[in-house]
Amino acid sequence: MRLQGKRILITAAGQGIGRASALACAAEGAEVIATDRDPALLADLAAPGLRSMVLDVTDRAMIARVAAEAGALDGLFNCAGVVVNGSLQDCTEQDWDFSFRLNVDAMFHMTRALMPGLLEAAEKNGAASILNMASMCSSIKGFVNRCAYGSSKAAVIGLTKSIAADYVKQGLRCNALCPGTVDTPSLRGRIASAADPVQAEKDFIARQPMGRLPTVEDMAPMVVYLLSDESRFVTGQAVFVDGGVTI
């Protein structure tokens, strides 16, 4: 199993990509600490080697408590994030601030708090890995009505490259996962809130060259790979899993 003996912490593991990744990592032999701010979403998340912890990644006191309990970690997947719609003129200050608070600031504080444990594991085992949730909608590609989201995810890629450059000689890798529009509860909520949900879903599918929305199971194998020693020579990369949208 590709993650045998590794300890990995995943945020936003209650649903969507985070949940699928937590289960996939556990299936590959990892000891997984699955966190989410909603305990109800963690209630039925169970697998050998997996335990759950309630964590709001925007709460620095909670981050500190989780970091103290987690100890040495071989992997961290910063999966928590939010999608806010709107162009620059439509985007409110509150939406802009919250997008950066959750998508970027929380990632900074999480990684900083867990860094001692990651470096401890890297020194002991010769390797550790951080994976940050970015997006193809970022510095890579612009999308209509994604001003705050795309800007914040561009910052995630910048943060990822900075961490990779600073810690590469210490055995700690850092990469960014850049999915396309994945079929998640978050997406379903955005589709349902559209003026015409049926057309909204058709529009999302229409921009997929493969003719379908990717599932969370399409994302999880790349998460496992980037957290495993199979990717031991990969760092500082924005890794696309977008079905060809950015061809």
C-alpha cells in the first residue's frame, strides 16, 4: 500500500474531495486525521486507521490545539475552501475578505502550525508532503464571475511555490492540486441556487472537453500520489486534474 505507515491530516474531510481523499488515503494504509468544522459530516466517516477531529480552519485557537495533538505528520492536505461568484464589480468586500480568509489565510496558519511536525517527519523519514487545494481558475486561467475565487487560488499557487522553495532541502515537498469543476456538494449547491438550475448544470458540463463533470473519485488518486513517496521528485508544481479544460 502506497501510504503504509504515514500519518496524514486532511481538512474539509466531511464531504467532497476531502472526504474521498481521506478514505482513499486510509485505504492505502495511512493513519488519517480527518478534520471538518461540521461534526455531523464526520459522524459516518469511518475506515481502518482513520479518526476524525472537529476543526474550523479559520479559528487559530482550534488550529493550535489540533497541531499540538497531531504531532509529527508525513502529509498535510489543505483542502478547505470556498467558491464565491461575481465579477470585480459584483464582488462585495465581505466576499473578497472571506475568500482570502478561508482559501489563503487559513492555509497559511494551518501549514505554519503543523510545520514543526512535518519537518520532524521529514528529518526522521527523509520525506514529507504538503498538498494545497488550488484550482485551474487561478493564475492559470480566468473564468467569468470568479474574481475573488480566482484571485485567492492564484495566491494559493504562489504560497505553494514559496513553501516548496524554502523547504526543498529539508525533504519537505509542497504542491498544489488544480481541479476542474468537480461534482461535489458545493457545486450542487451552486447549481441549485442558479436562476435556471438545469441550464446551469448544462453550462458546467459544456465546458468539459470530456463531456462530463469529474467526480471526487477522479481527484483522490492524484491526492494519494502527491502525498506518497511515488511523487518524491515532484515539488512546487500546480498539478492539473481538469479533464482537458486548460489544453
